[in-house]
Amino acid sequence: MESIILLTSFFYNRLLHCNVIVELKNDEFRHEHIGQLNAYVSYYAENEMQPGDNPPVGILLCTRKGKKMVEYALGNMDNNLFVSTYQLQLPDRRQLEQFIMDECGSQP
């Protein structure tokens, strides 16, 4: 008997007419994370999509990611999978001010 796949979170986007599956990891990106998300998205596409739905989208959020490892792990995958990072807490005021200045091209 096959095991049941439990999703971290899933939502239906009414504008895109598709399900969005969000997988949250509390560590650095590893290639097996994207494999797990791909399995969720593939399962959902085969078993849960309704007529008129677009293919589901998978979003993987990790605390850190290596750009090249993400590119290699996503290579040749047909599903709509995306990887990004998140922070557990906001940076301190100085770091946040520096980030804003860097992004705006301003000097202190």
C-alpha cells in the first residue's frame, strides 16, 4: 500500500486558476527538498486537479540557498517549482538600513 502524501501548505490562486503548494524548510536548501516538493506537485497534478485548473505551482522556502545547486536541482524538471529564502527574524536596524541604502543606490 502506498503512503499518503501530506502537504506542508496548499492554496488555490483564483487569478492563476491553480493550486500553490508551499514547502517550508528550517534549514539550508538541499536537492532532496526539491525532489520532495516535485513529488507533491506531481501527486497533486495527477490526483487533485479539477477541469479548467492550470498545473499546480510549488514554492520551496529555505533559510539559505546556493544559486548553482538550485539551478542543478531544478534542471530538466517540467513542474513549476520555485526556491527562495526566508529569515526567522528581522535583521537589526543597522543591517536593515544598509540593505535599503544598497538597494536604492544611496550612500550614507
